Amino acid sequence: MQLEVEGFAKLDEHVRNVAQELFEGVGYAPCFLRSDNLPRTVGKAISASIGFTCPGGRGSISLLGSPQVVVILRGDADRASPSDVMGEFCNMLMGRFKNRMHGCGVDLSGTLPTVATGDNVELQTTPDTASLWHEVKVPVGSLYIRLEAVLDANFQMRDESLDGEPVTAVEGECFLF
């Protein structure tokens, strides 16, 4: 159980960091860890989720926000629908997360994002998974970001790259395999 908790905390730190970089890049505040209360939207909402698997684990990154929040965050992409933008945010977060995990010796396989809309959405967690919510505040509301994961005893992750340099893959750099 301790390995699982430590592994999840490390994964969550990377998710928080890539989300912070992504949304600070469009001019908004960093992600803040939510308390134990679950996010809830009033009115229309968009939820997007993207899954992943890796040796010793599986999980997902989920986003939840109102269309107004997504419109603020999309910036100049004014022709894209809020649902498309939310799906693309999932793709961008997963791409950055996958790069970070590769640098830590974890090979992730991701899925395509799933996007759903609804009214007065409240997301729950499942009892057999670890889950944490983060929040990006914008003038018209909040975007909620969640990592949910199940890790087993086979999960392994390095804190540093093999050459001792800090593990940070920079998006936009070219990696040849």
C-alpha cells in the first residue's frame, strides 16, 4: 500500500506540473490542490477524460468545467467549440504527462479523449482508485483537473534520468526513437 501511495503522489505531482505549465502558458493561475470536497458545476458543463496504462498501473486524467471557462482558456481558437477544446486540453495534458513519464522510465500508452456535456455535473471517485483534484481559477469559474490511478507492486518510476539530470522533457523538442 505504501508503494502505491508514494507512486500515486509522484504521478500526481507530474500531472499538476504539466497542467500548471499548460494553463500558465495561456495566462492563468497555477493549479491548486482541492480539499476533500468534490467539484460540482451549476448549469451547463463539459467533462473530458483520457485514459492511460503503463507497466504496473492504469488511470485517467479528467477535466471538468463550464463552457464559459473553456471559452476563456481557449484564447484565440475562437472557431473551435468548447467541447473540442476540452478534448484537445486532455490531449495536450496527456502528451506532456507521457513525455514526463518517459523521462522517469515509465512507458505510458494513452487512449483518445472522451468528451461529454451535461447539466449540474458532480463527479465521484471510485472506491478502488486513488484520486486527487486540482483547480485552475479563471474570472468566470474554475477548471477542475483530476488524476485517478490504480498502481500495483510492479509499478516503478525513477526520480531522475539515467544520466543524473532532472527529469523534464520540454514540449516542442524533438525526440528520435
